[in-house]
Amino acid sequence: MDPRLKGEDDGGWGRGLLAAVVHQIDAEMAARAQAVGEQAKDDWQALLAEGVAYIEMALDPDVQRIVLLDGPAVLGDPSQWPSQNACLQVTRQAVEHLIAKGVMKPVDAEAAARLLAGAALNAALWIAASDDPEHVLPKAIDAFRALATGFLSKPA
């Protein structure tokens, strides 16, 4: 745990300061993932690429420490953070589009978006907390892709 977290109340971070830093890094992560997705050949591959990019960012030491370890310890459940909710809405819109195109099964778009976003987030949390993140990464990505592929109307 970051040494700034030891002490009274918020551990020296300043809860508001940590929330602002987490929000900023999370926004940068979303932009990086979106840039990766824009390179994909189609909308489905873009959705997968963004999820995988998010998971891979768990190897970044700053992301690992601030967003995935210190953030939840001080700010609580990441799925409740405003930045995560913004990502969820972008994912929901992508899922709605893919369902409308018949690429994804006609399931509830919010449910699918929450499961996909949650899977990517939890994979990143797992990697960050692991004693061997490099070893966990490919397992997490393979499982994420397998889960996501279950939403396809016509699995590849």
C-alpha cells in the first residue's frame, strides 16, 4: 500500500485529491483504450480491443498503484466512481449499436455493458494485486475474450 495511505482518516492522500487524481488517470486510460479501439477493423473488434487495452494498463505502475490499489482502498468500490460510470455509458452505447447491427445477441444492453466493463475492471484489479502480474495478464485477457465472445450472435 502507498505510504501516503497510512495515518488518520484518508491516510494522507486527501480523499478529494486522490479522487481527482484517480479521475484524471481513469480519463487518460479511457482515451488510450479508445485510441486502440479506433485502430480496429470493425466495431466488435474495437469493443474487444478497448477492453483488452484497459486490462493491459494494469501493468503500468502508476495505474496499478493509484487507480487499482490505492483508489479502491480509500475511495471504495471502483464500479461506483464517476469515471467508471462514464466508461460504462460509452460501453453501453457500443453494445446497443452492436445489438442493433445483429453482431451481438439481443440481450439487455446495460446488463451486457456492465458485465463487460466489470470483467475488464476485475481483470485489471486481479493483475494489479497479483504477485506476478506479467503471468496473470494473458490469463485475464483470454478469459475476457471468452466471456465477450459469448455475446456474439454468431460466435467466430
